[in-house]
Amino acid sequence: MATTHSLWQSVLGEIELSVSHATFATWFQNTELLDDNEDCITIAVPNVFAIRQFQIKYDDQVRDVLKKNGINAKKIEYVVNTRGKRTVVNRETTRNPIQPREEEIMTLVTPTAQEKSQTGTALNPRYNFDSFIVGSSNDLAYTACRTVAATPGTKYNPLFLYGGVGLGKTHLMQAVGNEIVARDPSAKIIYINTDTFVKEFTDAIRFKRKVSDKYRMADVLIVDDMQFIAGKEKTQEEFFHTFNELHQANKQIIISSDKPPKSIPTLSERLRSRFEWGMAIDVQMPDFETRCAIIEAKANLSGISLGRETVEYLAGNIKTNIRELEGALNQLLAYAEMRGVEPDISTAEGLIGNVRRSRPQHVTSKQIIDKTAKYFQLSVTEICSAKRDKHIVLPRQIAMYLLRSELHLSFPKIATELGRKDHTTAIHSIEKIEKAIKLDFTIREHVSEIKDRLYV
């Protein structure tokens, strides 16, 4: 057994060097090599969600590293230990992900009595790191949250997560709180929405009560939707003093918003500067692969194994946020159950086809160019001109990006639409905006708002 353990540690060591920290922590860290005989390699994975990930994404990588360590795997079996029982999936004979047993679903979904007692702080026990699907859009936020949970108050304080609705910010923040409580049940975790803080502060003034002590006694203060504090000067002042006292005492502060601190309107400068003290992280819309993993995980919790085509259809057509994705999945599963039909791709197409979030096809090139020019307060003549002024170049590049992403036009066609002769300009512009969307919140917001105006 010791030899098997040493072998697997060597394999994990090599894999850790080739994947992101978040990916390793999510999928590989809690795995174990149970058997390495010549005919079959048996690997224990942390949960039912991991099985599909290993089958589709990591199996070849595991085989290659095992081979480097002298093990040539003919067959791999993945094992999930649930309450001392094993569930085996044979990659060679099974196409669809495993359907978990009822007791497995209850283990994953239903909080225990101990969990309920631990979460008298408004934390949802279902929000934990194990149930969070990590991808390129959120791996930095995930890694930072794991670090904060391990050493609260010492690094990334405050931790500020920002991004659109339904992208997992609340899940990550509460996962930090749940992780800290699991390690130290005596820790005082306070999770609130900014609306609640504003209301409590307003009531305290009205009824001449003191509310600040409640929050200043916290070991970890988690505040959701900080954008709603904008314009409320007295509340901002109270939160400013609360923030200072907690930070001075090395207590952890975690904040979320739909915008970065610098973009929250009428936020006092002193609060803005404090929010930027620690680390501000942009949580983005999950990419296609991550959306597929989320759908599979949610379906598995309902005891359903969806075909790959169905998963990809949902992931390809619901591109707004995770809540919309889950809503579409729940609608499909509920319909299939009521009608007694399979939740396959044809059912999904019929049910979601008329309301899916992919963009309609009636938008024209002219409309995209017109809307982009109007958004940036330019004329169409200016955006299609040869001018290289900075305030014209960026809108032109965004227009090219939209022509590509919304209408799938060829690069030569895009160049022609914007009055360019060389299509390499279009290629460069589109690549630049694609990268900027991932890194620059402002540009991503511009693109999102123009899209919204296109499809009003």
C-alpha cells in the first residue's frame, strides 16, 4: 500500500505542475490510487461530479503521467466512496456520467443537524468549495477564497469579488464562512446583504439603538451586494468605521458587488480606497466547458444523467449567468418528469428553443455599427473612417468584435463593413477585444450594454 501511495503522490506532483492551483485543488487533491495491477487501475475521486471530469478531461493526462512512472494502464476504473460504499464507473464501457444513488444525493444536498447548528449565521450549508465548479472564469476567485478560508485576516483583507449577477460570488463567499466554521465552530461569522445593513442602520437611528457593535464583534464579516450602499452617506460613514475597526483587529472582511470599487457611483473615496486595500477579483461568466460541468453536476444532484448533446445544447444557448442556466435545466427536468419523457436534446430544443438566450438572427451589420457608434456618441462616418484617434479606435474594434460574435461574419467581410481594406486589421481588433473582455471590466460592460441595446 505504501508503494501505491508513493506512486500516486509522484503522479499528483507532476500533475500539479501542469494545471492551475484551483483545478488541482478541485479535482486532484483528494484523489487516491487504490489498485495498480496490470489489468486495471482503480482511482478514488472525491465525488460523483469528478467522474465525468476525469473521463472527458483528465484521463489522458493521468494515463501519460502513470506511464512515465512505469504503469501502463489498460483500463481505468473511477471509484467514489460514499458512506463507506463504492460506486465504480468503467471508462471503456460507460459513456454517460454516473447517476448517483438516492443516499448520495441526500448526502450532497441535505444539511446535517451539525451543519444547521453551525450555520446560525445566515450561511447556507450547501454553499461549500466541494460543490463549486471551477473554470478559467473563476479560478483566481476560488483560489483566493480558499486562501482566506485557511488563514482569515492575514491575506487578501479585504477580499472584494465583483461581477454580474448569478456568477457564483455568493456561493464562494459563503463557502469561506462555512469552511472557517467547520474548522473553528466558535468563530463568529456574520453574513449580510447590504440592504439588510442599510435597513438595520436606518432602524437604529429611528429607534435610537446601536447597531455597530453587532458587526464589530465579528471574526469574519461577509457583505453581499455592496453596490446598494451607493448614495447612502450616513450608512457609508457607519460602514467605514466598522471596516476600520475590524481591519485593525485583523478580522477578515469579504465583500461582493456587481462592479469594481472604482465603478460604484457615489461611493465615498475613503471607502473606495479601503475596498482596494486587499484584493479585488473579477468573477466572469463561465466558459462553455465550465457551463457543461455545472449542468452535469446539477443534473446529477437530481439523479439524472443527461446525454452529452443535451448538456452542450443547454450550455451553448444559455450564456447569461449560472442562475439562468440552472433555471433552464430545472425547467427541462420538470417538464420531462411531468410528461414522462426523456430530458434529451429534442425535448430541450422544443422547450427552450423559443426562449433561449442565444441572440436572434434578424440583427444586421448596419444595426450593430449604428448602435455601437451611438453608444460611444460617434457618427457612423467617424467609426467607419480611417481616423486613428483613441476615442474612435476602441469603438471600431468593439463593432468588429460584435460583427464576429453576433453574426459570425468572415474577417474580410467585417473589414469591408468598417471601411477597411486589410482584413488583418479585423483579426487584430477582434483578438484584442476578446482578451480585453476577460481582463477589463469596463470594456466588458461596454460590450454587454451594446448587446442589450441591440436586442431590446
